[in-house]
Amino acid sequence: MVIEFEKKVIKARFRNPNLNFEVDEQIIEHRKDPLLGRLSLIPHELKKKASFYYGTPDKRALKKSVESSRALCYFCPEKIDQATPKFLPEISQEGRFKVGKSTCFPNIFPFYKHCAVVTVTDAHYVPLKEITPELYGDAIKAGVEFIKQAYKFDNEAIYPLIGANFLIPAGSTIVHPHIQVLLGPEEIYRVKLLREASLKFKQTTGKNYWEELMLEEQKRGERYIIQTGEIHWYTPFAPLGNNEVRAIIPNKSNLLQLSDEDITYLGEGISKILHYYHKKNISSFNFLLYSAPLTDSDHSGAFSVGFQIISRPPYRSFYINLDAWFLQQLAYGSLIIEFPEKIAEDLREYF
Ligand SMILES: [Zn+2]
């Protein structure tokens, strides 16, 4: 085996006031990401504290926010045609890309050279349990079509990225379900790290890291979930975020190589994960779909298009970001509540 799943079991000792100041010993797992070495900290006792801190979603506050934001929403069908921007004719004659119920248009506050938003549905809000396989599948198809046309028009824009923020605990200011699609001449740091580490792995071992990882995960069976179409679904050994699930699409380096079938399976997998999240009382999430540059359709056989999704704190009447403090934001570490092996075990029932 060339992939190392490196972990250390650490014991933290202190005198606990709840035990009459007797010495208490708590177990923490420190796990290293096998490719990047990033540390995930999984304290065995954290679940107790997490439920105390996080609490449960405030359903009344969410309902109020959904209702009060509906009348002014630019993404709802009554306003979308008049209120959202259109692409230059070089990118789209019609000005927008539509697939199923999704519509892709330029972000009115761009932060990338080509910066688009795709509404996932006509409905202003959809509870996670009602997300169908078509919703995110169609939105990603519309986003990929935008990337294809923007790249034809501007061949210096070679770095694509697709992501989602669902509700305010995930950083979204807009309730209406949508994804963001970026394409520009500069690469985002983490994708660069993944790509360069994958190439280095290939150069030093002669093997494709992602293929090796999937073989190893399938063999161990602890975190591997299932293969749907060409896509492998699994939970990561050292998660970046809570309830994290990842997917790999082998033999596809960049987003434009994805077939309609690949994206259909991706949308189906996303809906299953969101149904699982709903069951766990989770209402907010982020996901990322990353790619090699569009100029690169092989990447020396070292890299695959990948997807990752994490849960975010429950919806409350005020903004909370209990999972994004100095450890995650500045020190690039992760604090994880549930073991990835348990998440994979539970998720198998949803696929
Ligand atoms: Zn809306």
C-alpha cells in the first residue's frame, strides 16, 4: 500500500470540576489527510458538547426568514427575467442558460472574471428532504454549459469551480436555492494543492492517487459508500468539515469532460446525501465541485474531478458560525464531531 492512513490517539488529562476535581482523561484522534497532510481532530467526547452548543434548527425562525424574503427575491419566477443580469452575446445569445427548472445568469457582484449564479428551482425554498435528483443535476448541467461557452469566448479563463452555500449558516445571503459557477485565469489555492500533490504522488509512485485511494477504501470497506455510474462515493479519513462526503469521477480531469450521465448521477447522489442530512436535523450545507484546468484532459493520469459536501450549523434566528473559528479559518485544521466511518455506514442506506 502506498497510501498511509496516519492517525494518533492522544490522551488529554485534566482535573475535572464535574468529577470533584479528580483526574479526567479524554481521548482524541488526530488524523492526517493522506494526500495533503492536513490535520483533523476528532475528540471522542465532542458529540456531547456539540449538541449543547449547536442545538437544533429554529424552524420558526427559518419559516419567518423564508416568508419575509420571498416578496423581494430576484431569483423567484416573477422577477428573475427582469431583475437578473444577462451574459454577453458572445457567451449566450439568449443571455442565460436554462436546464430543467434551473437558470444560469451572471453574478451581479462578480468576484471572478466569469462569475455566474444558477437557481436550482422555481421554488423560493425547498426543505432538504424534498430535493429531487434533477434539481442539482440540472443546475450543474447549466453551469457546465456556461463554462463551456465562456471558455470558447475567453480561452485564458481555464480554471473552473462550482460551489453551493445553502442558507445563512453556510454563508448564503439568499434563501432561494442556487449554486455558484466560476471560471477565471487564476487557480484557487486548495485545488492547486490537490492537483500538485496528485502529480507528485504519480511521479514518486507511478500510480494515480485517486485510483489507489478508491481501491484501498473499497478493500477496507469502512468509509466507501457505493459506486453509481462511474462515480465513487465515500467519506474522507480526515474530514475538512462535519458530515463530509466526497466523490471522485475517475478518468475525468476537467469539468468539460463530464458526460450528461455523470452529472445525472452526481445530482442523484447529492439528493441522497441531502435526504440523509435532513434526517440528521441538518438544514444548511456547502459543496464544491473541482476540476483540473480546462486545457488539461489527462493531467498525466494523476487527477480526477472531485466533489465534496459538508454540513453547517443549524438555522437560528441569528448568524452562527460555530464550525469556522481560528482553527479552521486561520490554522487550516478541522474539528470533527462524528467519525467518518459511522457516516458512511449510515449513508449506505440512502443509496
Ligand atoms: Zn426566491
